[in-house]
Amino acid sequence: MSEKTIVHLLRHGEVHNPEGILYGRLPGYRLSEDGVLMAQSVAKWLTDRDVTALFSSPLERALETAAPIAETFDLPVTVEDRLIEAGNRFEGLTFGVGQGSLRRPAHWPFLVNPVRPSWGEPYTKIASRMKGAVIAAREAARGHEAVCVSHQLPIWTLRRFAERRRMWHHPRRRQCELASVTSLTFEDGRLVEVAYHEPAAGLVRRPTVPGA
């Protein structure tokens, strides 16, 4: 019989960010009240799963999202630096035309190459580190299931890489909602299925919080 292992990539819940800052890797951005409820919803959704390993990005919002899962399964949270948010030159700023950072000519050179992209961490680098984190999680939970709490862009980039699609894309077309779960199923170490779920869909507002 083949050995089946599932790695669930969980995007963190909603962040308290009333100023609409592109917070990126900045410290101090924690879950909102709805974000906490989202994390609890995901933990409840996972209750009957065979989760034996739990990993998280080192950022507060990811660790807070992992907490209810750790409690549900009585597991430690292993901090995995490779699950961190993508680097971005607009971190700490508002993004957009109007009063946003696109209004400033000094920022325009960062926008010349959307394929790389020129404004932040290269997609190829994101995919490589996320692949490494997933492999480590898969090995830690061999024959069972693992949860990796990460962020929208890293999860979506890895999914596009896994599905052999080009990694550059329009940000508004990502299928990676707040507190969503992208599940990678492996059989004998070979990826055989990618599935997507939104356990906390009823808590997600439209539009989602700016800067997420």
C-alpha cells in the first residue's frame, strides 16, 4: 500500500489594520477579533483530521492562527522561517494611486518588472523556500497530516509552482482567502492532489482588510 501524507497550507486570519498598511514582515500586526474567530473555525474544521505536526511562520498573526490548532491536537508549534511572508519594498506604506505609494515617482522604478517581481522577493525564491518547508512538514508527518500556517502570496506562489503554472499573476485573482486551507496530498512522496477549502468563509468581509 502507498503511504499517504497531507500537508495543509493555512493562511492566517484577518489582521487588525485600520490604517490599511501593507504590513508585510513588520512586527506588531496581530489578529483582529474576527481573525481570532477565523482561527478557531479552522481548528474546529480540522478536528477530525489526522494532524500530527504543526508549523508556523514566525510572524504574530500566523502564530496566533496556529494557537487553536495546537490546543485542539495538543501539539507544539514549530516555528518555520521559510513560511514567512514575502519581502516587499512597499512594506509599511499604503499601496495604491490616490494618496498611496504609487503616487510617488521615487517608487516607480520598483514596478518595472512584474514577472520577477521588481518590488519584492522573487517568485522563484518564494517557491523554493516554501517547497523546502512543505517537504520538511511532509517528512515530519509521514503517513499522517501536517498544518503549515503561512501567508497569501507564499501559499499561492507555491500552488502555482506545484501546478506548473507561471508564477507571475494578478494579485486580485489569487484563490487564497483569509483562513483558507490549501491541501497538498502526497502518495509515497509524490504530489497527487491539490485541494482548496474556506472553513471560515462566513467570517470574511468583502473587501478584505487592506494591506493583507
